[in-house]
Amino acid sequence: MNFNISDQFKRKIIEKHKSTQVFPSTSDIVKFVSNLILLLFPEQSCFRVESIEQVESQIEANYHDLCKLLKYCEMDLNDQPSKVASKFMERLPQIYEWLLSDIISILNGDPAAKSEFEVVRTYPGFYAIAFYRIAHELYQMHVPLIPRIITEYAHSKTGIDIHPGAKIAPSFFIDHGTGITIGETTIIGENVKLYQGVTLGALSVSKKMANQKRHPTIENDVVIYSGATILGGDTVVGHHSIIGGNVWLTHSVPPYSKVYHREEMEFKVDDKKSNPHS
């Protein structure tokens, strides 16, 4: 080597490697999730299954892949990796049905969406929701870290940040999506629609509140437009409400509310330039 690095630094690196838990790579975790989505939604690839035996074979392969991932965090699980993986795979039909409802919600809610195929193949909102729903099931089973890696990967790809601990009912529609943030203790009801730049966050980031509800509750059939910020664990947006763009909301609003941000804009026209013949 043509450069000088102290042995003290090298020993620090060695100690760090010795003391750090071995954990599956992000690429292996993402591969598991991607393969699962490819099985559930063939719109994502040219791969097709043509028999029940092939479906069973693919499900079993995904099961074994998940078992391998869970073995890295076996000491932190409440049950054996194989049992946790089995419980997760048994949840696949429910995950699938909820994702189908999300697709229909996007298709019915966006005039630009022409087909379910287009939604699955091109919509970043669906991509982020699919990764979230898989991560959330693992989070509910107290699987450490892997759910966060799953949703953070989707965040890096879409700009949509959904914590796997959030509770999101079916028929969830994210339109455009970039810049959306949904915190860990958020609760979202059915048929909710979010536009880009929406934040469902906490009023305080104190570590003392880690085990408390810090993020808002959004009831059924609510629309939240771009740039809106809704904060606080006690904040409830009542069903069938509309929250306008750029609203800053830190208190509850009753059902059927319409909350808008009012901004005064001043326009001035140079009369001489607008009317050169005067």
C-alpha cells in the first residue's frame, strides 16, 4: 500500500466487525419481497404459473427464502423462524386481497389510470403500498429490522416513506406520492387518498414518547391534498373530510370537514407595458 493507516484504526475496524451482528443483506431481503410480488402480480414480469402445483412450488420457495432471512434474527423472535415464516405465508391471501383493493382504488380514483395492469406496472404508489403491506405483516410478528429495510428500500425507489408499524386499511390510494411520510403509529381507515408531499407525523420527536401514539388517525373516506401536514397522536381527521393543500393541522376535525389553507396573493400589472398604445 502506498498510504499509511495506523494499526490502531485497523484494530477498531476488526473489533467493530466482531461485535456487529451478522444480518441478511438488503439485496437478499428485497429479492424475497420482489419474488413474492412477482408471484402475486404477474403484470410485473413475463413469468407465469399454469397449475396449482406450480403455485405451491413458488410459495414453498418463498417460504424457504423467508426462513433463511429469519434465521439471522432468531434470537429476537418470539417463535422459531419456520413457525413465523409459516404464519406469514398463511397471511398471503389477505395481503393479496388488500392489495387488489388498493389497485381498484387507484384505478377508480385517477382519471389517468387506464387499467389494473398499468397501475401494477407503473404506479409508484402501488409499489410502495405493496412493500409496506408485506413489511407490516412481518412487523406485526415482531420481526426485527427486516420490515424497516423493506419499507426504506421502497422509500428510496419512490420517495414514499411509510413506516411498517403504521396501520393502513384496504382501498388505500397514493397519487403521485413523492414526499409522502407516514409515521409509525399512524392509523388510516378505508378509502383514504393521499397526494404528494403529505406528512402524517408527530408533534414531538422525544424518545420518551417511543411507546405512545405519536401520529394522527385518519378515518374512512378522507382526501388529503398535496403538501398538507397533519401532526399528533391525538389528532383525528373525521370520516369523509377533505384536507386542502398546504394545510398545517395539529388538532382534530369532525366528520365531513373541509379544511383549506388560505393564502393572500397580490397581483400587480404594469399598465404601460400591458397597453403600449396608451
